Amino acid sequence: MSYRAGDAARRARERYELKQAAAEFYRKLSVTERLEEALNSTFCLGPEDVYGHLANYFAQFSKPPTICQIRGRKVLDGTGEPTVEAEVFCTVKNMDKRICSSVISAASEHPKASKGPEQESNHSADIAIQWLNDLSPKLRGMSPDEQHKIDQLLSDFYQPKIEEEKERRQMEREASPMPLQPEPSPVTSPAPGKKKGSGKGKKAAVVEKPIPPEETPEAVVPGSPAIGALSLAVAKASSVLSKTPLYLHIRALRNEKLPTEFFMPTPMISILSCGTSSPGKLNLMKEVLVIPQTGLTVQQSLDMALMLQNQIVKQINAASKTGNKGKYEVLSGTFKSPDEMIDLYVDLINRQPAILALLDPLRKEDTVQWESLAKALGSKCYLFADAASKPICKLLESGSMNSPPCSGTVIKHTNEITISQLLGVFKLIEGENRVAVLGCPYKESVGDSTADLAVGLGARFVKLGGLLRGERTTKYNRLLAIEDELTQAGALGFWTKNEFPVLCEVQNQPGPQETPETQ
């Protein structure tokens, strides 16, 4: 009897202690009070879905989601070459869920450096997947809202990889024989006023300035797309979890307070592609872009460009040739020096004042000519640098937009560029009163995030290519959707004029500016 009595007392004491522990556990978390509040509000409101109401009520008290896993897998980009997709998994309400993913192509700032054998693309994608696996435990437990902290972690992870790649390339250069580099020689051209074949004897020649050789484009570090893709995936995960459109999330990262009015970027739409894939020859231009007048919606701009494209594309076959030994081939067999190109552009703009912008009118090596062109045309049209611009990392390091002197630059989200770096370079561009163009890389990928980035970052123009191919039309469709959302919210603003940045302290005639009254 004494044994049974003692055992019953022990069980009673354990139950009492358990009840006390449970009461203390719920007391610390205020569960009893919140249950009472939830039940009272449910009774007063009388919702049709009682359990849905209770779930929404208690959701506000749940712990914020945290990253639990990063996963990478190999996919194909818009050109059919392998690249990496970064997937973000988060712990949400005690459950691990796949939130979103992002794909970024391994593209160089220079198109020529982007073209490599498929084995290199496969190798880069494999390295990127390994990097994402290595980064997974480093990001575990972090909130997707910690964008800048995560981007700094990614940059710190990437920096040693750059040094390793530099050492590897240096060893390869030392192991391979160096080819002899011929010194640049002066180029001679016939004296002005002399017709071909006229006169006897030797032709008079004019010695031109030596043309600087083309700089070697910076190669892509294998695996680097893992950094940019993961940074974007984290931003997308934060927007998904907060049920906020990505463009609003990006703008919130940029500004503490959201603006009351958003301006849609003006699309720069390709209607003629003069690249190597196009038949025929149009050697001066790489592509012909349509820039709609100010005051138009994106929908109106696309309708206008589509009609124009359908009319022109049937009549003109175009292709481009970039030049020969630093010279520009305007017509087949006709080359012009950088100095002669300035005269050509000035004459072109004077005869065709409707031309609003020149994109990469000169090479980045032609620094003196860029300055001359800025003085001559800087107040009459935009002079944008794309391949002629410095990479984003170097722009942030230098803190200057003056090399080359241009109205603005085309920014592309590729490789190791993080969202924080995009925010930084847009701040730099605006701080120097320049114009930002957000563009797609040479090897674009399927996805519509570029449209959200353009609106969220506040780009003045967006360059997505022509109105064809799924990876491009997806981005245009997203622009239309964002415009519709802003219209419904009464937050859509319109550009009223094109303002050309002051590039040089010279007395130029004012350039054409569009206003709603003059259109």
C-alpha cells in the first residue's frame, strides 16, 4: 500500500510540475491573452471562414522567415548555353519551403568575351553550383530582408575567387609563349580633294594620328553568375514573403520612404538588328533603336514600335561590321578614323535632329574623340556608353562617370553584380547628373526581373531588345503589368521632356527638348 501511495504522489507531483511549466510557457508568449483576443474578434466579426480568420490573426505573431537552404542547378540561357539557377528555401511557420529562384547569364561587358566554347559555359555553371552549395550554410538562419548584409557576405566570398582566377591566368600566360605585338603605325589616307585615279605619279598622303589598339576585354570569372543570381533571388524571396511587388521592394531598399509617383522607364526598342546573325550589310550601325516621345505610356510606345517594325523589317536586311584596326567601316570598303567619325556624327545629327541618342558611337579607347564629341553634340542628343563604359565594379571604385565623358551608361545585371551594387551605381549616376539605362546582357535569360529592376531602380530608359523572342517579350509584358498596377493605384507619372546632361563647359546651342505641348 505504501508503495502504491508513493507512486501516485510522484505522478501527481509530475503532472503539477508539467502544468506549471506549460502555464509559464504560454504566459511568456502571451498565448492565453491572444487566444482570448482572437476568439472575441472572431465572434464579433462573424467571418464566413472562421479558421481562415484565426490563421490570419495568429500569422502576425509568427517568427519572421529565415533562409534554410540555398540550392543551385544548371539551366539554359536565352542562347541555349548552360548557366545557373539559384533557388532560395526558407523556414516559414516551422515548415521549409521553396520561395523563389533567379537565373543570370554569364555575360561579359564586351560581347566578344562572352563567346566561348560550350565546355567553358558548362565549367562555369558547375563551379557556380558548387559556390551556391558552399554559401548555403553561411546564409542559413539569415532573413531575406537583410539584403545589404547578405550582399556584403557574397562580395567577401567572391573576392578571394577573383585573386585565385588572376593567379591561374598569370600562370597560364607565363607557361605559354608571348606572341609578338606589332607596334601601331601611322595610317595614311589620300589627301582631301584628290579623286581616286586622278593625276599621275604617287598619291599624296596625309599622316593620321596613330590609333590606339583595342583593350583586351575582361574575361568572366567562372562561377561568378552564382553571386548575382543569389543576390537577386534573395531580393525576390523578400518581396514574395512580404507580398510586395519586386519593383516596390527594390525602391524601398533605395529609399526609406516610397515616392507617391513612379515614372516608367522609356523603352529603347530595337527595330533593326545589324549583328552578325542578320543578312546584308549596314556597317555603321550595330542596331537601330526607337525611343518613343515623352508623355506616352509603355503600351502606346510598344504599339507604335511594333507597327514601325513590321513596316521596316520587310524592306531592309541589315548587318554590322565593327571596323578594321581601330577604324569604322561606314560603307563596304569605306573606313573612317575616330576623328572623321566625329564629323560624320555631327553632320548626321544636324541633318536628322530627331535622332535622340547615340549608343557607343566610339570605342572606349578613343578618349580624346569622346571629349570632342561631347562638346559638339552633348547638348543635342544623349551619348550613351555601353561596351565603352567601365564595368560596374570599377565605376563604384572610381566614383566617377567621366571616363568616357558621356550622358550616361547602360547598366546590366550580370555575373557577380549584387543588388546593393546596382543601387550604388544608380546613386552614383544620379549624383553626377547622368542618365541611367538598364539593359539586358548579350546572353539574356528567361525571366521578367529586369522590368522590376528598371522601375525600382528608377532607370530613365530600359533596353530590352526587339519585340520578339520569349525572353524579351516576357520582360515587356511585365512592364505593361507594372504600368497597369501603377495606373490603378493612381501613382503613374510621365516624363515631360528629355534633359541632356551638361558634359562640357562650352557654349552649345540648346538641344531639342520634348514637352507635351510640342509633341
